[in-house]
Amino acid sequence: MTGVILPPATIGIIGGGQLGQMMALSAKEMGYRVGILDPTKGSPAGQVSDFQIVADYDDVEALNELSRRSEVLTYEFENVDRDALNEQSDAELPQGTELLRITSDRITEKKFIRDDAKVPVTNFIEVNSPEDLRKVTLPAILKTVSGGYDGHGQWSINTVQDIVNLEKDFPDMQLILEQVVNFKQELSIMVSRSQDGQIVTWPIVENVHENHILKTTTAPADISLTLKNKIEAIAENIAESLKLRGVLGIELFVADEEVWVNELAPRPHNSGHYSIEATNVSQFEGHIRSIVGLPIPKIELQSPATMLNLLGDELTQAREDLIHHPEWHFHDYGKLAVKPNRKMGHITVLGTENGRKLKEWGDLHEQRN
């Protein structure tokens, strides 16, 4: 097989958060060296890697250094400097920058999903003035076109009064207004494509969000075979349209047998963390295999699983309760600063009954606070 990058080659990861950390751990298990570019000294990914370059993401010389010291580059978030990446010649960039161009702009992403991949999306319009807020049937969500995550850069618009309030303090940035659909489930699926074009998908999972932040993921989702086949076909169609390398996360809304794609994530996704324990190949190993040119075996769910995000000081409570829960697969990202609603770690359990108990633990912690 040509173009395969074998260990002990170095994989350079742009971004040092928890996604980069779990990519790095998978790569290290496979014998690769790993370098990180991140502005925070001792970042979660930097803690488990061979070296970290401490610099801002738009520091071209730092990116050049990471490229010189690596055989292949990847990234853990969307808002990477595409121009600087395009100038790199020392290391391969299997994912390219077209995927970043599409997914870093919500309007471009929606148009790609609807017009190129031919997949349904919610109704949306570009917002250029306060008057545009009245052009979509309520309820709707106003979002920044780029940036924003975990509820940041989003405004729920449920009533005319919400529009009036926003008009008084209208955000000075590019915006998109998306109509809310009457969905019954929030689902997601991870997909990857190997160097030779073989596409693999991970099990479809059901997600529960609180305040626009993912709280729990349950694998597999309780859906019909017809819906399962439809969603897998959507994922394969998007992956082929993109000539995907690496892992892509696809978030979906579902009502009965109707499906809308909500967002794409051009890297492993929070709702795929359960795969570390529950599938034969995790989404992180799948990502590494794809970018270095190794084949990816068919993905198999070895046990039902539930993942619970630990936000803010929930991590402290989980540490204290860890001694009582041998069934927990406990992940502490090693972040130095605790902030409200910041993802600090997660817990995964295997088995349906353990999943029910984990959700109860999460609910009790919320009530305590």
C-alpha cells in the first residue's frame, strides 16, 4: 500500500484539548510519536505527548516548526488558519483544508449538506440586519457563522419579545438564523474513510443536551432499522462527497422516520467518546488509522454503553465517588482551570443497567447543586 505512514513517525496535532489528548493516546498506543501545538502550557494533549510547542494557533512560525518535526498533521477543532496550513510542505495533511472551509462556516456547511450531499437540513437564512430576524417562523436559533461551541454564540428566539430584545443589542458579527424543528431525538454518528476509499461508520447514538451542552450519550440509539439504514446512508454519502480522511462527526435531528442534519464536526466528536471502551476500534484510533493510511476494520459495538460529560466542579464530585463505582471508566482531561460548563472529563459505563445508574448519579449531582 502506497502513502502509508508507519510508526515511529510523528503525528502533529493542532490543538491541545481533550480531543487532541485522546488522539495522542491512541497514536502512542500504536507506536507513533506525537507533537502538539497549543498556547496553554501543559495542555491536556501536551501532557501525554512527546513534545508541545507553546504558541498561538495563528503563529505561522510555530506551525512551520510543528510541520518540520512531523510526518503528518491533523487538527482537533475547526477554526484553524487554512492559509497557513496550505503553505505547509514538510508534513502531509490528509484531511486537506476544504473540509475546514466547509465546516468552519455554518452557512457554507448548511449549503454543502443541502446542495452537494443532497441531505435535508433545517430551514435557515443569512442574517445581515435585525430585520432578518422576522423572516423565519419561530421558534428559531440565532448563531454566529463561525466559532462558538457548547452554547456560546447562540441565542434562542421563542417569542417576538426575544426578537425585540436582540434588536436592542444586535450582535455585530456574521449570523445565521435556523428554524427549530419539532424533533423527538437528537442523534449522532461518526464516520471515517480510509486512504483507499473504504467507509466505516460507528454505531448511531442518542444524545441529551442541557443548555446546548452535551450531557449524556447512549449507544446504540433506540431507532428502527429503516431509520438506522437511512442515517448510515447519509453518513456514507457525506463522507464520499467530501473524499473524507479522518473522522467526521454528524449531528442529526429525528422525528419518526424524518431526519435533518444539524452540524458536521471535522474531527472526533464528544458523542463518540463511548467508543474507547465499547467498540473494537475507537473513533480516535479510527481517526489515526485514516490519516496515516492504515486500513480501518469494520466497527463493532461490543456492549451497550452510556457516556456522561463532567462539567465544571462535577469532576471533583466524580473523583470522590470513584471508589464506590468499579464499573466507571473515568476520564480526567487534566485541565488546569475549572470553569462552569467547561468539559473537565467524562465517565463511560458498559451495560444498560449501569447506564441507567450513571444517569441517576448525574441527576443527583445536579440536584445537590
